[in-house]
Amino acid sequence: MHEQIRQTAEFLKSRLTEPPQVGMITGTGLGSLTERIAVDFRISYEEIPNFPKASVEGHKGTLVAGKLAGRSVIAMEGRFHLYEGYTPKEITFPVRVMAMLGVKYLFKSSAVGGLNTQFETGDLVAVTDHINLTGASPLMGPNLDTFGPRFPDMSRVYDPELVVLAREKALELGVLLRQGVYAGVLGPNLETPAETRFLKMIGADVVGMSTVSEVIVGVHCGLKILAIVAITNMNLPDCMKETSLEEVISNAEKTGPALSSLWEKIVGNLKG
Ligand code: HPA
């Protein structure tokens, strides 16, 4: 595993003009987030050695390197999900590669279902904590000691300073930014009313099918993490409505411009 990560990092390093500081991963319908990057190169996952291949509608499956707000960034347009059949290790492979390339910050966006009744479709939410309900950890198996410890601490997963910075910049831009706890489920099926009620009871504000695996590996690699998610549908257990992929993609795309502006402002104001 370590050798494969090194190989992939070497392959990308030979194309990079400078080491990236920020790693970004965009989710369903949010590919436009990377449009503001002054691109050095863009490469399809298929051309990257050892990378898993993207398969879901709404995901591009390309890696972009360049500059955003004066910082060197590397961004995944589209990510891998457990529900596609990938293992937790495959899904998180790119995060390890980013860490090996020298990335310090991991920024993530994704589509989520809203559980907190004060939220609405279209709202952006800064994730302050998560509950991993996928039934697996990407750290299962032998520990990659060169990256991090066997039992990484999870008491401050989402960097509180980055959340404060995100809130400040959202205020400046006039973008409403909520805060909340993300429940990570396996999918691909959406939740039943009973499951939705359960998720609310255990303290989740939003639910999604990604993020937790990559974030756990990000923590293991010592990255500072910020996740801002977009509510594409509200899940209210007592008046459940049907949700379709088309609705999720179209609502995610609508939040793209606000999220992109916010992202750029945050990247431009990172310390260090
Ligand atoms: N549930 C789980 N994942 C999701 C949802 C949802 O309602 N919407 C977008 N991703």
C-alpha cells in the first residue's frame, strides 16, 4: 500500500510545478467548485497509476492541479464511494497521495440530506463533527505507521479555526452558513422514515454517503480538515418525500456558485 501511494505521488510530483498546500474533494453536482482554479494540469483518474476509476453519474473523475486565490491546490473532481463497491482503503487512497505530496489542508464538499428541521434545501453547512455509520473504518488492517498512529484521536476532527474562518467569510459574502453534525451512511439507498428518525435522535443534522472515510484518513495523516456540505433534499421522518438523483444533482448545482465563492475566500485567507 505504502509503495503504491509513493508511486502515485511520484507520478503526480513529476507534473506539479510546486507542492500543493490544499487538497480539495468535490461531491455530487459540485464539480463547478474547481472552475475558479487557474489550472496547471488536469488529468483523468484513468491515467493516474493506482487510482480507482470513477463510475457515478454527476462525478467527473478528474484531478486538477493549479492555483486558487494564490495557493497551490490539488482537487479531485468526483470521488469514490463505498456503495460503488470500493473498499474504504481504495476510497481514501487519493487522500494519502495528497498527504504525501505535502498537502496540509483537506477541503471537502458533498451533497447531503437535511435532518435538522431548521435547515432548508439549498443551505450550506459547515460540518463540526461526524458519526460514522458506514460499518467500516479505512484504518482497518495494518497501520501505515509513516502516516500516523494506530489509534488516532478523533476529538477535534474538523478544525475549529477553519470553521470560524468559514463563518467569517460567509458573513462577508452574505452567504448563509449553518453548522452541524454529519452522519455518514453506506448507501446507495436513501433512508427510511424510521432510519431518519433514528439519525435525528442520535444527534445528526445532515446525512450523506461520503466524507467520513476520507476524513478519518485525513485525520490519520494529520491534515486540517474543513467540510462544507450542501443540502440537496430535506428528510423529515413524519412527512417523507421521494428523493431522486436528478433532484440531488440539480440542487447541488444551484449551491455551486455560493460555495465556490466561499471556498475561494477561505483558501485566500488561510494562515501558514
Ligand atoms: N441521504 C443520504 N445521502 C444523501 C442524501 C440523503 O438524503 N441526499 C444527498 N446525499
